[in-house]
Amino acid sequence: MTSTEAAIHEFLTKDVFYDQDLSGLKPGDSLLERGLLDSLAILKTVTFCEEQFGVTIPDVEVLPDNFESIQAIAALVEKQRGK
Amino acid sequence: MSLRLTDVLSESAARVPVRDAVVMESRRLTYAGLEAASNRMARSLIAHGIGRGDRVALWLPKSLEAVAALWGVMKAGAAYVPVDPGAPPARLAWIARNCAVSGLVTRSDRAAALEEAFAGQAPMRALWYGDDPAEAPRVAGLPAVPWRALAAEDAERPDVPGGEDDLAYLLYTSGSTGEPKGVVHTHKSALAFTEWAADTFALTHEDRLANHAPFHFDLSTFDLFSGARAGAAVHPVPPRLFAFPAAVAKSWCAQRLTVWYATPSTLTLFLTRGNLAALDLSAVRVLLFAGEVFPVKYLRQLMRLAPQARFANLYGPTETNVCTWYDVTSIPAEDRPLPIGVPSCGDECLVLDESLQPVAEGQTGELWVTGPTLMMGYWGAEERTAQVLRRLELADGPAYRTGDIVRWRHDGTLEFLGRRDHQVKTRGYRVELGEIETRLTAHEAVDEAVVVAVPDEEITNRLKAVVVLKPGSTVGEADLKQHCALTLPRYMVPESIEFRAGLPRTSSGKVDRRALQESSTTGA
């Protein structure tokens, strides 16, 4: 797990999936299939990434493919870092 | 006029059999297909002894199967009980026991959660799976019917006796005493709304309706039932897209949906997070909203983006479905909230004072509603029903006490001013703060808990809990949230929890909610 992925994992465990056991969740596992990422959770995740990693995530990038997994979210953060 | 809600589907299946009834991404069911699938579902239910007056719960993500199942349940003569697919298994189990469901429609990947939630004491006779597992999972020895097995059933509609006073569906809403309330609607109450809405907004088989509301939320009755009456296509939002305003807005525009019905929170998020201004809204013919107050500043933006569309504000608690409406004929100039309008669906509105006498125009009072859309009552809760469904000298039938404070304006429309209790809206969902407080204080470490609604421009309110722990006890914010999430739906779990040594009191010793509200709102 990269450090970006680890930070996202910790955030999701604490603030989003607090009622789930995420210990076995791998960076590539689907978050959307768990059906718990509601619109509020997405907004919180976006805010977390922007503050934690100092990037801007435009609304048009807040799409299912970019939030499919921890890996996908981390990839989005890396992509925005270059901008 | 139809006698039963299910007749509107059968009539459209006869009239427009090859037109789309339900469309989800690349999957679709025509009217003939939906009629046949729901008939087969009904026959399977009947074969398992389920029939008139029974209840069948639905606990599965939105899908073509979920739509066919809910019609099938009603065609068998039973009432469907949609449970939030994201609700914890414990809540499903509570609801299933509360109204003693005879059957449950779910998905195979939920079997393990079911086994745990019911712990061998399930009220159901059988399960149906809205998918085709290689091997049907078994729950506590109950017979399990996978979707593919329904193909063996006859596609003719079963002949089931029934009348307009039969139960059609039960919707569970938040209850202030800590337990959800099952609002019972009949074929008559559902049809009164279905027909009014289809006629008022002139729906036809050319229309394509968005379905954003979950099936356990009463906004979905417009999409499903008024849509079916018109022979229109309904487009339920695929679960994968649901949390992404930009993805949902884009797909609605790309599919050129003609009728949009959603909560103001949803529409506001389309504007603030969905990049709506860059999309082509020219196909939108009717845009309806309900469930909470629409901030006028966002409504104006939306009306400018779709100037050709007809806009209307629909109002009504789950207990009455839509009972008033306001036709927004021009872009509002003032920032004051829109009126909730004039009575709809044959209902009548009474604005009464504490002694149940009508108040004068311009005076504030509580809104009571009487007419054909009223619920039958709360399931298995006569006392609670009697508190809100009353006989008044002023009305012929029972009248429902909404708890909403309103007034008649000079132009003859009603204006909503607030609540007389602690019910709030968040993202269009109705939440009794007392239900969350009851859950929080059920934790062994918690002495007192108060939940306040912190106003939010985009989603109406955010929920915040203020908690006092018992002396010597410790518990973290995450653990308390987890404790809530075990029995409450996600939207009722407080977003933040503040721990305090004590709560502010009024001079009479009651918790000073206003002080807590003010300190939370100002962020102090």
C-alpha cells in the first residue's frame, strides 16, 4: 500500500465505514459494491483528500470510476497533484 | 378509474405492450415484460401461501427485479414493504417482525447478514432472490426461490380478489420514541395520488421519468405508479451512480429524461457539484420537487437552465402522500421560500389552533389534512395512530395532524413555517431527533444525548449529537457512531459528536435545545 492509499484507508475506516471491519480491505477492492458510499460520504472523502494532499478535485472528476476503490481514489489524487 | 393500483400496470401493458416500462443502463423491461414478470412473481408468492392482506418485505438494491417484485407482491394481493437497501440487518429484522412479513425479496449476497439478523426467528415463510445465485443460499431452513425459477410460472395475471381498501404498501419512517413507524397505504390512497399526478402533469407514454428516490421513500410512488399509469418509461438510478451527482445528472441528460422528480437537496447538489450548467437540459418537460424547502437561490438557477420546463413544489408527509402543490409559473423574485400551495388529489386542508378551531387568513396554525390520500394508520400501533388520525367536527372523514405549522396567504396558498416538534429533514429524509437520541442513550457509557440539526445550504440539515457520558465512562466518537449504525439507517447517524460535561438547562430544568442549536449553528 502506498502512503496515499494508507492515509485514505485510515480516513475511510474512521469516518466512513465505522460500522464495518475493514482490516481485510485491499486497495483494489470495490468500495461501491459495499453500497455505503452515499453522497455525504463522497463529499467528506473529497474534502479529506483536498485538505490532506493539497490537491483540488473538480466536481467533474467525482465519478464512480474514480471512487471505485482506495487505489482509484489514490490514483485520482496523484493525477490532480500534477495539475 | 381503476379499483386497484395494479390495474394501472395491466392497462398499460394492454395498451402499450412493446414500450419500455423500466430502463436501467443496458437492461430494460417492456410493459408486456414487466406485466409478465410481476405476474410470475405473484404466482410464486401465491404458491407459497402468500395472499390478500399479507406483507412482503423488499431488501435489495434497485434493479429491474426489484420493480417487478413490488408489482408482483401487490398482484398477489399483499402489500410490499420496501426497506432501505443500505439499512443495517437489525433494522430490517425489526421491521420484518413488526409487520410480520410472510416473505422477503432480497439478493443472495445478503444471506449471511439475514441469518445473523433473524437468528433462527424469521417471520417469513419463504425468500425470493432478485438474482440468480448458482446455488440458492438457505436462511434458517426457509425455502428460497431464485429469480430464474420464476420462469416456470404462468405469465397470466393471477385472479386474486381485492378491493380499494386493501393494503398496497407500508413505508417505515423515523419515530420519535425510538422505533420506526409503519405508514400503511391502501390501493385507494395510492391511486388518488397516482391519478392526480399523472393527469396534472399530463404524463404520456412518450415520457421518460427519472427515478431518484429510493423505493422506501414516498417520492418513488410518483415515478413507479404515475409512470405506469401513463405507460411511460421509468429510469431508476443505478445503485453505482447514486452517490455521484455529476454522474446522475449527466446520465439523465444523456437519456433525455423528460420528467424529473427529486428532493431539493438532490437538485441543489446537481447544481453545486454536478456541473449541471454544462449539460443539455432541453428534454426536461416537468421538474418536480418535494420533501423539504428548496432554497430559492438554487431554484432560480435551475429554472434558468431549463426555461421550457414546468416546475412544481409538491408537499405532503408520508402519511398523506402529496396533499398540496404549488405551480411555479415564473422565476421567484423574492428570496422567501415558495408556498406549499393549494390542496391536491381531492384532499382538503385545515389550519387549526390549539383548540382545533380554524384560524384566520395570515394567522399561524397547525395543518390538518383530510381526503382520499390519507394513510390507513400506523401498522400495529393503534394508540399512535389515534394521536394523529382524528375525527373532527369540521371534516367528514378522518383528518391527519401533520405537525407542520402553516398559514394561509392572501393569494389562497399555504405557506410552511416550521415544525411543532423535533422532526427535521436531512437530504430530503425525515428524521425524528428523538429516535437518534434514544439510540445514543441506549449505549452503556452515555448519560444524556441531544441531537441538533445544523442548517446546511446544500442538504438542508446536518445532524450533530451533543453527548454527556456517565461518570467514569469513556467511549470514542467512532464507537458511538458505530453503535448508531447498528440499528439506524446511514442518514440518521450523526455526522459529528461533541462530548460535554453537562447540557445547558432552561430555568425549568429542561435541556435548553435552543442554546445547543445556537452554539452548533454558529460553530461556537
